[in-house]
Amino acid sequence: MKIAIVCYPTFGGSGVLATELGISLCKHGHKVHFIAYKKPVRLNNLSENLFFHKVNVPDYPLFNFQPYELALSTKLVEVIKDNSIDLMHVHYAIPHAYAAYMAKMMLKDQGIHVPIVTTLHGTDITLVGNHPFYKTAVNFSINKSDIVTCVSESLKQDTLDQFDINIGIEVIPNFIDISKYVEQQKKCDFENNVSNEFIIAHVSNFRPVKNIKNVILVFNNIQKEIPSRLLMIGEGPEKEMAEQLCKELSIMGKVEFLGNSNQVEKNLCHSDLFLLPSNTESFGLAALEAMASKVAVISSNAGGLSEINIHGETGYLTHPDDIELMSEYAISILKDPRVLDKFKNKAFKQSKAFDINNVVPIYEKIYKKALKGG
């Protein structure tokens, strides 16, 4: 198949998943064309089966805000015609599904039919999509897709609750490439880290929804009881607040802000515990990456996190703002080496169910279904 993938090219989960999916599809013999305003961050090496097409948005003085949806839909038409694309797979409802539908209508006028598979990832439904300024367009875009998928049962229910959906939604979970984490773990074991400090980690885009303040507060409680350091991986609007809070708590020397990374597994493989107290989380890819790195997880019980992190086995779940209980759970895991090993091993075992090799064939079946008319 020849597949056009539209995604955000940033460090967010939807862009990461779309990129990893496209790369894997190429290994399965498909030709994949990524279309975005810049090359996705994890799209390192292009090949004879893997392509990138940049969406250029002209800076026209008439517009206060340049019309990306128009530029994207036009680019989709161009790429589809030039490369005989079979279908579009768009990640995120707006503006991608909306632009894809416009492209589909333009192509229809030329006698070309290209189905749309739309994958919902979370904030396109729970935050952005549910805003009254966008809700009608999001509802329209979902219903005009040929097939709709989402990344968790929780997100599916949120979508059905918040929108007037007249099309079926299929749940296909997010995934990781287990082999990459296993290989990294071997390197970590070889390095033989002998530090007497436990490593706590957090990975996100540092938006308010990720509850960054609570990450710092929980770690502060942990480090009072157990020698430990905190790795903060990512960038975003809450980073400055987090740094200031660390200074106020006099723990700046125990916290490392590492910025964005294309290879978080290199940091996670040295970690013991992962904190993710998000207010909303449609799936929780960062938690899954931690589990694949044999890291126990303390997370909120928001959204789809309970579908990944099994309470009392791979880690613990709490209310997003229950700092004291999160701290108690964390300390109870870290203070006993045997307990910590048990949680780490169960976390890794759970993560294997989400291996990319289990999930990509499901998408291939979805594509074939779309090509047959849904």
C-alpha cells in the first residue's frame, strides 16, 4: 500500500506514534509519505519506501494567522496525485482530519477516491476539540472519516460522551518497540551503575495538564526519606515554574532538567521509578516507555492510564492531586529492593503486550477495510 500519514511533527505522543508506525509499515513493505510543516522529530532516515513532504504556508499579509488547513489540504492533493496514494491516515482530529476531508472532496472532483483513517489521540477530543469554537468542526471531521480509531477505551468513551458520533470507533492502543528497550537495557546492565541514589524520572511536554508541580512535590517527599535524584525530560511552558519550585525547596542540586530527547530509553533504563500525575491522559505513552525500560510507575488514575499501569502490580494509581499517597507508594516501592524488583519485572512484562509487532498488523487490517469501503 501507499499511505499518506499526517501528524504533528513535535515530541508529543501522537507525533511519536505516527512516526514509529510509519517506519514500521515501511519494514512491512509499504510506501509511506509523511506530510507536515516540518520533518517529525523521530523521522531520522528517509529511504526508498519512506518519504517526507513539507507543507509550506505562505506569509500573506492579509491574514493575521496563516491558513495551515488550506495549505495542508492542497499539499495532500498534490502528494496523493503525484504518488498514487491509496489512503490517508491522519493523527489528531483538527486540523488534520478536517484538511483530509477537504483534500478528499477536491480529489473526488477529479475522479480520485482516497479513504481517510483518523486516529484520535486525546487532547484533540478532551481539550481542543471540545472547545465551543472547534467542536462542530471536530464532530464533522470525525463523522466524515471512513474509519476512526482511538488509543484507549477511556478515550473512546470520552468521544462518544462529548460528541454526536454516527460512525464506529475502533480501539487500537499505542505501542512501543520492545526490542529497542531490551537492547538499551543490556547496555545499561553492562555499564553497571553503582550509584547509591535511586533515580526518579518524568517525561512530558511540560504542559499544565501534566501536573508538573506535583512531580516536584512528590519527589521532594521521596528525597527526604530515600537518597534519590529526579530526571525531568522534556520542554514546555511549565519548565520555568518547575525550576523555580526546585530552588524554593532547595533541591535544585538533586534535579536534572534534560530537555527534549529522541532517545528517552537511554535515561529511563537507569531509572527506578516513573512519576506521571497527569490531570488527563488518554493513554500515557510515557508511562508505557518507562515500563518497557523496567521502571515501576506511580501515576494518576486519569483516562487510559489504568489500562496500562496495573495498580499494585506494575506500580500504583492515585488521584492526580494526592501528593501524600503518591509519595507513600513511591517510598514503599523504593525502600525494599525485592519489592522494587518485583514491580520492575511486572512493569516490563505488562509492556510487552503493547509491542509494535502486535499492533501494526491491526492497522494493516484497518487500511484494507478502508480500501474496501469500510
